[in-house]
Amino acid sequence: MSSLYLDHFGLKKPPFQITPDPGFFFSGGRRGDILSALVHVACEEEGIAIVVAEVGSGKTLLARLMIEQLPTDICTIYLANPCFGRDEIIAAISRDLGLKGQASTLENMIAVLQQELLRRHASGQRIVLVIDEAHTMPSESLEEVRLLSNIETGQHKLINIMLFGQPELDQLLNDTRLRQVKDRVVHRFDLESLHPDEVSSYVDHRLRAAGWTGGRLFSADAIAQLARISGGRARRINLLADKALLAAYAQGRQRIEAPDVRHAEQDLPGAQLPSSRRPWLRRDSWRVPHTRVILGLSAVIVLAAALYGWLKGQAPDVAASGSRKPPVASLPGTGATDLRPALRFDPQLPLRGNTPVAPPRDLDMTLRHSVEWIGQTSSQSYTIQIASLDGTRDPSRGFLSLRQELIRQFDANRIYAQAATYSGKPYVFVYAGDFETTGMAQMALQRLPTSVLVNQPLVVTWQAVKRRSE
């Protein structure tokens, strides 16, 4: 987030960071009540509790605050990004409890884990397992977690389970294979987006937590625009408010108005103007000078594309001449279909060593580079899943935009791409970095620029990546 405007507005620190900060917790919008309820539930010994919220609504901050407020006799296991296989998630829980290298099979790991839970129970300590982003869990891993809830003494559960996730968590639990998991859910909390009248209180609260001492810094019209554009989601409000402050600072003004928020909306990655604000769709659009220029350029582009297509049609068929193999309809080892026309990826092109001779510069090269790397890297290490690009459209432009941001932090040879299918739809998954521990990966994730963080990147294991290629 920007810090250029701090002195201008008399702020001590950035008020609208998107990384969770307990010092900025807003108790409005029922968030304070839900936090109190979660602390109470975590201290109980019954079933599974779930918290469901839209992306960017503040569920991660809520989870961390709850953990901070638990009594000292409760040991918390916190899994931030649980994209683990069935055996991996048990191993991750065991590692957090200090059980390292004591079992070689899943059955032995569970047996050792149960003994550790019994030992801690006997010493007066209880365990709370908190899983954030639970909607990303594979079904078999979630079922394995459910089996942990069966571990109990004659009167007490030995582990309490709390799942935080996006609305997709409900879809996951509706899977008939997970009906026993759903049946164990005894508490459910819905973290709703902020209502328009709560957005003003939220913005003012964060500003004052950052050192603001004056009156309302955002005008009523600016707040109305924030509420409309953000949909009441905290992270979106933060992004817009930060850019609006920067816009007002750039013009030397001491108050944020509605045009500043609209400017911030246009500056957000992937922002699109509503149709009511697109002058080229109005009846009088031909009377808008810049609109005529846009339409004229569009016509030139269309004509150029048509001419290029005609010239290409007159060229000899390279594939038919035998100079290279014709493209196929699927990518080997990915299960993804109909991606070749968009990706133009030829798996027959050679690689030398572990990486291409030069750092990959486009999506084609990165896909080839990544196929070999994914096959040879350690399954026990981690990477950051940056984004999933729609494979039915040309994902090259989106990839190049991401790459431009990522090379500021990562070596070009450590930016990867993988074509695969998810729920029957083709995607290109973009990854960055190779880390030995989740802690190292999390540190790198937190340093990602805002333009990348809006894609909701998460830490995953290379084993999970490899399964996508099977």
C-alpha cells in the first residue's frame, strides 16, 4: 500500500493495508460478536465449527484474533493454506505438535498423533485445529480431518476443529462423500459484507487507528462510491480507499471526494467501467471526440487483423511440408483439452538441463520450462500459486502481466506455468518460487505487490501441483 500521503494527511502508518493487522480490527458489522462467539466455541469440546465469508471479508483476521484470545491451556494448530493430500495434512498437524520423523506410514502417523493428544489431555492441555481457506482442501483431506474428531476419551473430544472458508466450502460439504463431515458441523457463522451505512464507520475506524485526528476525511459521496464499488468487502474497500487517498494527495487536496474513488476504481487491476459510464455506448457517442478516435483505431485494428489472416491463408502449410509436427488438441500429462490453439505450446521443443538456456520470457517457454521442473522437484517443498487463468481464452496477456510484476521479486527461472483442468474447465495455473518450508513461502507471499495479492495467491505443495498434471 502507498505511504506517500502519510505526512500530507497527518497519519502515522498506512490505514488501508490489506495484510491482516489486529490493530485495525473493526468490531462493527457483527464482527465483534462473532469473535466473542468463536472464542467461546473454541473453548468447548464439541464437533466442528465453520466460518463462511466471501473473499476479502476479513475471515483470516478473525481467525488470528480468536487464536490470540484463547486461554493459555489451549494449544492451537493453524493451517493457513491447507492444499495438502490425505497423508500430508496429518503430517502437517503432527509437525506443529512437535512430532517429527516418528512414523513412516499414515496409519502409524495417526497412531502417534493420537498418543500425543492423549498425553496432552492428561496434562490439562487441549488442542484446537484452525484451518483457514478450508474451501481449497481436497475431499479426502477434509474427511481425514473429520476422522480426527473421532479421537476422544470416554467423555472428552481430544481435538476441536474450526474451518474458515469462502462460500465454496458449502459446495464442498454438500458432496455426498463428505456427508459425515457436514453432519459433525454444530456451529456455523456467516461473516457478511459490510452494509453501506457500516462502510463509513469502517473507513473512519481505520483512519483513526492510523493516527487521523480530524473530522470525516471521506465525503458522504466518496463513501457511497466506496460502498457501491466494493460491495462491502473489506479488502476491496482498503484497495480503493488507499488509491483514493493517493489521488487526493497528488492534487494537493485535504479531503477525498467521489471522483477520487472513481479514479481509484479505474486504477485497480482488471477494473471495468459499468456500461452506464462508457461514452461509446451512448446515443450521442459520435459527438465525443475521444470516442471517435477509439472507434477509428478499432476499425484499423480489425482491418489489419483481416489482412493478416488473408496473408496467412496464402502461405504454404508448414505442418504439411513436414518441417514440424502439427499441433495436437491436448497437452501431454495435463488432462487439459482444447488449449493448444490458445497456448501454442509445443512439448517437442527441447530443453537443456533443469531450465531453458535463457530465462523463459513468454507463456509458451514457461510452460515447457515448467513441465520438466515439476517432474523433477521435491514433492515435499512448497511454491506460491499466484493465479489461475482461464484457458478457454488466450491467457498469454494475463500471464505476461503477472510475470512483469513477479520478476521484481523472483528469478525469472522460478516463475512457472501449468496447463490443467479443474472441474472440467481448462486453466493455466501460475506459480512462483520454490521453498523448503511453509514459513518461507508465507514470507514471500506477504511481500507480493498489491496487484498480485488481489488474485488471492496461496501456498501449495509441489506434490499438489504434480497431482494436477496426472
